[in-house]
Amino acid sequence: MTKTTNPLRLALEDVLDPAGFTRQGGTWFRKTNDVVQVVNLQKSQDGKQYFINYAIWLRALGEESFPKEEKCHIRMRAGAVVSSESNLASLLDHDVAEPNDERRARLAQMLASEFLPYVDAGQTNDGLRSLLADGSLKKAMVHVAAKELLGR
């Protein structure tokens, strides 16, 4: 366990570690037969706001154990997945006053109930095909090679 006191990182650990992700720095990775999933905590250069990036490396398009989020075949922000992007944004904004333990608990609950099920659905190529077909990846950046592999 990390010694960080950042409630955002702690909330991500609370949810991602039990789901089989491993952390390197501010990035978590989970490798399956078909993909490497990447979750990254990114601090804004302009203030105390953070973003949670989610990306998928398709192993059929190349082998990479710890791909950089920006190099992945499918990329999006967690806000594209949760029901209230504005609630997530306020939790990720340290300019919004909230006790750290409450921020951590609320963020972990949102990630566990909304973000993680979406991430779990994308562990296989078939799961990604379903997400692509039902429009769940419409806010994602999907490389052409990924669309071709997934049949769209």
C-alpha cells in the first residue's frame, strides 16, 4: 500500500487493487488474454483538478505489458462513463472543499458502482465489440486499427 495521503489515489487503490490491477506510479494496469487496461490519475497543469483516464491496449495489435495511456488503442476519461460527469469533476477538484475521508469514500463508491463495471465489460475483445456496438464507446478515441480488429 502506498503512503500517499491523496484521497483520489487512495480511492482508486480501494477499487482497482481488489479488481486485479497493479499500480506503477499514478497508473494502474490489468492484463487479460485480449487487452491491457490502463487507469491513470492525471493532475491538471492549470490548478488543483485531476482527471481519471481510462485506456485499453489491444494485445492482438502488439504486445505491451505496461503501455502508456496516450499510446493505447482506445482512450477516454472516466467522466464519459459515469452517470454524473459534473459530480465526478467536483470530486476530482481539490478547489472544492470537502474532507479527504468523505472525498475518498464518495469517489470510491462512484468508481465501484459505475466505472468498474464498465471497465470489467471491456476485458475481452468480445466485450469491447459489444461496447462498440451499443454506443458505449462513442465518447472514446478509438484508433482505426482497433475498429478494424473489433469489426467496426
